[in-house]
Amino acid sequence: MRLGLSSFTFTWAIGIPGYDRPAEPLTHEGLVRMTHRHGLNLAQIADNLPLHPLSQDELLRLKQTADELRVSIEVGTRGTEPELLIAYLEIAQTLGSPIVRTIITTADLAAAEQHLRQVLPAFEEANITLAIENHGLHTTRQLVQLFESLNHPYVGCCLDTVNSFGALESPGHVIQRLVPYLANLHIKDFEIKRVDHQLGFTILGTPAGAGRLDYELLRETIEAHGKSGASAILELWTPFTESVERTIELERSWMEQSIAYLKSIHFIEEKENGHGNHHIERESV
């Protein structure tokens, strides 16, 4: 798989509402340069660093910088409103992204499905896949039903390894249920700890390889379903530590540690430069 960094690898460097702003917030171009600096060639720019406020000239300058550094861009947003998805489809075309990653923000999956049906012909015509992320609002069963109902080669799953704890589902269950629809992978590691008074647990982020994520299960399931061509995007749940600037330092340290670990276990293909084929080949599941 081809490893990339995300705007959600650097949430603190970009800025989190309710906390102090970073002295020099990470920009779209800064994310591309950071990706290149750490030896990778894929950056996913999602809704915490939105692209739609940029003018066409600014998007073209961003694309020029990425091309000069040989970094590919994937785009992401949040929501299923047809106007929003078409706007991001156009942004994806400008930036050369093979996918648009989004999150369903309504509990009403029937309404979301109708939105998706409206835009899928345009995505197919553009040869760009709509990658829907599991985000804890819906169960994997509900998402599988959605994918099966749509039954379209240009819609698939952006599988986040940890998000579905919010739907009371373990990463192993999520991997087994959603990998057949995989269009994009978010690698996020975690630890579960009992709180100090022993009355409950917390779920915490860790660098890749330092937590409980079962990489062997993830790899084996992806290979078994022929999904190794999907991109793998590193995301981090870095905890606030003393100050925003100190947390940014920790975030970058975790990123470096995570890249080193994923390379050490040969989870990702270091030399792949193409986008790969992101549209979904249907299989019996």
C-alpha cells in the first residue's frame, strides 16, 4: 500500500477550536512540503484544512507545488449534500485526486443515500471514487447495507481503524466487515486504559505500532480481498501535552515514529508513485 500523511496527522499544528492557535499554523502547501520532507509522496487534505475556501488560482498553485515535489494529493470533506460533493469533485479534478473522502453527518442513511445517488454519475464520469468514512455514527452493518444498496464501482469505504469505537465496534470487526469495500485506509493506532480511580476506561491514541491495532490482521484481510492498491493514510490522536507548541512537537515525533514502524514491518510500498486503481471491484462477501 502507498503511505501518505493527512491533515489529521497534524491536527494540533493546523489548530483545534477551543485551544490556542499555533504560532505558525500548518497550511495546505505546508502539509505537502512536510510530506515530501519525510520521504513520502501522498498527502490527504481533509475537512480540518478545507479546500473549498481556496480560489482556483490558489488551488492551481498548490497543485504546482505538489507536482514540483512529486507529491500526490487526495481531497476530503464532511457531509453528503450534492452541492458540496460536486464542489469537491471539481477540486479533486483540479488537484488530480483519485478520491473524495467524506463522512455521513446525518443519522438518516436513507436521505444520505439519495444524496449520493444524485452525484455518483458525475463521479463515474470523472473516474473519481467517493470514499465514505466510518465515523462512529453508523454501525458497520448499516454501512455495508449502504454500499450494497448503492452497488456502484465508484463508491467505497474510507476505513478508519479506530473511529467505530463510537458505534461500540472493535477494530477487528470493522476490518473484517469493511475491507471488502475499501477505497482508502486511515491507519490510526490506540490504547485502552483503565482510569486511575478504576471506574471506567479511556481510549487513547498512540503512534503506529505502539498500541493495540492488529497490523497482521489488517494486512492479511486487505490482501485476501485484493485491496492492496488502496492508499494508506496515517492519522494520529495525539493528546494535549502542556501547551499547543509542546503538543505539536509530540505530534511530529509520533508521526516520525509511525512512519518508521510502518516501514519496518513492510506494511507499505515505499517506491510506488502512481495513484493506483481506486474504483471498487465487486466481489462476493
